[in-house]
Amino acid sequence: MIEGYSRRKVLLLGGLGFIGSNLAQRLVQLGAQVTLVDNFLPDHGANWFNLDGFRDQVQVHLSDLRNSEALRALLPEQEIIFNIAAQTSHSDSMSNPLLDLDINCKGNLTLLEACRQVNPAARIVFVGTRAFYGSPPFLPATEDSPILPRDIYSINRFAAEQYHLIYHLHYGLPVTSLRVGNIYGPRAQMKHPKYNVLNFFLRLALENRPLKIYGDGQQVRDYLHVGDACEAMLLAGLHPAALGKVWNVGAGEGLPFIELAQTIIELAGSGHLEQTDWPPGSRNYDVGDFVLDIAQIRSQLGWAPRLSIRQGLAQTLAFYQKNHNHYW
Amino acid sequence: MIEGYSRRKVLLLGGLGFIGSNLAQRLVQLGAQVTLVDNFLPDHGANWFNLDGFRDQVQVHLSDLRNSEALRALLPEQEIIFNIAAQTSHSDSMSNPLLDLDINCKGNLTLLEACRQVNPAARIVFVGTRAFYGSPPFLPATEDSPILPRDIYSINRFAAEQYHLIYHLHYGLPVTSLRVGNIYGPRAQMKHPKYNVLNFFLRLALENRPLKIYGDGQQVRDYLHVGDACEAMLLAGLHPAALGKVWNVGAGEGLPFIELAQTIIELAGSGHLEQTDWPPGSRNYDVGDFVLDIAQIRSQLGWAPRLSIRQGLAQTLAFYQKNHNHYW
């Protein structure tokens, strides 16, 4: 199915970041005509090295979801839009809630208004987050699990997803929302652990530093390799069954956090565990056990993760071993 | 319990509108020291006549949720804050989504940031809406019913409610959210039917004009008199059990829309029914049957509606018969 991207015009919003650049590389391989938009939000994942090897095969615009004029100029030709741009820090959304609002709400409304006005036929894949579910009352969390956001980021990102569904309901825009779990893999921001603890653990292990775990580390999470996540997005951008849908995208099975850390240390051959108590206040950000139910996308699109956690971690460690000077 | 408002300093945001002014009148009767803030948003309910008879017993500031400086100046003395200010038009939220975002999201974040910084101990009662539930999969809709917004307004108002709960979770702000159903009664905006069809029907009947019903009019809704709604808010502002809670506030029982119209015509002694087909596109705004489950607030606060629909409509018709020159 994803051979259908050949010669298609595809726009990636947030295209130089972690997920965006992995998706861009895959789309270039598939022969798509790829345009990337990124605002290089400080401390986020945008990184020119993420385009290493295919920089001259994509168009890049340094712009922003909130820039209506730029969007109106770029949108008319596009056939499929991947909307991955976001302020992604939970803690930054608490310390600067109005900036989070501006990017995650106003930015998405500006995009949707532009799509409605200049290109209502373009497929849109919105990439949402498991954080909508907060700390779910049952596991695995299905798409019908209650919406229980635990920070401003999760509230605003949920609003952004719902805007997309409203523009589908009222104006027929062909949208799909994917709620992704913990994603890891090459091309992630690795300078600090604010957005993604797993990726940062890979760095700590490679640097032979302590991997710090709060509490007993028994909280279960599911971890998905970015390549598998991109495959789900690509299918959702073409498949008719995805129109107007909301689907979870995760590993579908959980692993205790401490086992993850041990596996990383084993595969890296360096680093060591360090267990400490939770710092004051930090538990407000923790949601305990978390596993996504992926039965919907599995049955509707035939998608399932291909890489085991060991395969995915080994591939990722190899990438950063080679390229760490571009990431930390 | 609500005698506890005597000499308490109370701030009403959206204080000159329909619900706000009814609440203000009641608070003045209870001996509270009442300050009202309103931005006189065009086409909304702010009306100086709403303060008729108690204008000199309240402080009024023409300001706005988005005005951080004004809020910081007003907040320090307040003990209880009723947050009723909102852009309330479903259709305006679709035609001008960025204005809706500015008021309903940015305004509430600005308020909460100001509360956190200058008066984190003040009780806050946020007045939300049944629109969070959209078209519920089962009736009556409980507080655990899925969040299924059907327009930009409902998305942004849900975000606003969730901001309040997050400020409770992270910073301990003593908040309560009440999700109110269809409210009718004196002091409503009656110039156009955009925000509240029931109130406008009262005007049409009093003017001996047709009450237009789309389709068969069999959709069931619950209708609550504003006096009963205010009683719930007053209890929620004082009762310790209300801290951090989300409760529905509605009649708890439904009435077919056409029966409501017939009752209005009968009580007014004028007006007549006119049934027509749904205009194109308008069904997107309709949610079908809707009744709120009010078991939670009933058992936790002992609140229940006191007025029957006939009593409430008769009292409301009498008010507008006397004062219509101030409302249309």
C-alpha cells in the first residue's frame, strides 16, 4: 500500500524533528515529493543532521503552524499532510502555559483554517499522544478510555486533535488522528531528558553514566520504535478506512521500566542502574503503568509493530554510537 | 449552608450576563460583598438592566479574563470566584474559532495563572457545559460519559475546565467544575436565538409569533431554571466536598422539545407552533436527545432542582412580560 506515496506531494509539519525526519526519510525512499516545515523551537528536536543523506531531496521551510500566510502559500499543492509539529514538553507547558496554548491550540486552528480555505481535499494525519488518557482506569487503554489529561500540554494537544475531528465533521476535511505512545529511535533530541526519558537513557548508557530510576521502576510502559510508528502514519495517510478515525499507535505490550533500563545497559555494554526516591512534586507527572490497546489500527489497517524491543534498541544504540556528536 | 456567604468577598466573572447577574442578585440578598467583571462581549448577555434593584450594592469592572493586570488587581481580596465568563455561541466558534480560543482558552489560563500567583486560596467555581458530552451514547449522561465535543466552542470550554482541574492537581487551587445543562430564566439575552433557543421561544410566544421547530421536535432535553442552577453554584462555592470535583447540574429529567414549546404557548396564552424541515447543515449542531444525570451533586451536596418546568416558565414569562423593553 505505501508504494502509493511515489510522486505524491507530501507536507510534513515539524519535519526536522525526531518523528518528522524519520518519516521524511521513509517518504523520500518511497519516491514522494517531500516538503518540510519546522520552526526550530528551542530545546526541541529540530536538527539539520536529521536530514543527512537526503537533504537535497526535500524542500525545507523554516516556518510555523501559527504563520497563516506561509501555510496558505505552501498548502495548495499538497496531497497529504503529516501534522507532527508541537510543543512537546509536559513541564514547559506548566511553566509557560500560554506558549503551549499558542503553539498547540492556536497553531493547529490556524492550520485547519488554512486547509479549509485553500486545500480542503488534502489528507491530514494528526499525531496525538497517549497523554490524553492520563493514568487510565484499565489497561491496555483503548481509544474509548476516558480523557484524563494531567498537564496543560495534554489538554491542549487533545483540543488540537478534536479541532481536526470537528473540521472533518463540519467541513469534510479528510483527517485521521493517531495517538502515539512512547516512541524511541534514531534522530531524537538527546541534549536533555525533558521530552523523552527512554532516548536519554540510551545516551546515558553510551556515556557509561548512571541510569536513574525513581522508586521501584516497576511501572510498565510500552515502547515503540519510530520506524514502526512511521509505518502506521504512512498507512493512515493513504488508507480510506482511516478517514475520520482516531487510533492508538503503540507497542501493544508493556515492559517494566527497570527491565528496559537493564536491557539498554546490557545491549550498550556500559552504564549502570541507580535507584532513588521520587523527587518532591515529580509524581504529578507520572502516570504509573501504561499500555496502549492497538487492536483498532491492527484490524483496520493491518498494521503491527515489526521490531522487538531488543532489535529496536540495538539499532538505535548503533545509530547514536556512530552519530552522537550530532546529538549531544 | 449558603448563609455562609454573608460578608464574604465574592468575584463574579461574566457578572452582567444571564447566569452571572442572577447569581449576583442572590449573593447580594445573602449579604455577600460582590464584585462583577464583564467585558460586554457583543451579542452576549451583558445588560445593565440585569442589575436593576441592586446596582448600588455591587462593584462593577468592565474588564476581561484576558486582562492579567486587572485580574491581579482584583483577585487578592476575593474569597470565592465564580467563573461564568465565556464566548457562548456554538456557531460563532465555528465562524471565528480564533476568537473563541482567545476568550475560552487564553482567558481561563490567564485567570488561573493570576490566581496561582496572587491568591491561590480563593475558591473557584467554574461553570462548564453539557456540550462536552456531545451526543452521548447513553442517557442520562453522567460525569463519566465520553467527551465528544461537536464544535470549537465545546472543545475550548472543555480545555478551560481541564485547566482548572490541572491547577487543582498541581498547585492545590480549590476548584470545582459544574457542567450545566440548558438554563432558562430571567435576565437572558433575548435579541437573537444563537445561544439559547428556549429563552428566545419565550420571546416569540410573548410576541405572538411562530415557534419554529425543525423536524418532529421529539428530541428530549432537560431544562433547568437559572435560580436552581445558581443554588447549585452557591453550594459548590462553600462545600468542602466540592473541592476538585466535576458535577453535572441539570433538571435530571427530560421533556420533548415540542412539549416544551406547547407548554410555553399555553402559559403565555399567545404564539403558535410551526414545524419545518432541518435547514441544510444545521443538524451538525444538534445532539439529539439529551438528559444530564445529577445523582452526584444530589448525593454530595443535597442539591436538587426546586422549580417544576411549568413553575419556572410561568415565573420567567412574567418577568419578560414586565421587562421586555430591556431585553428585545
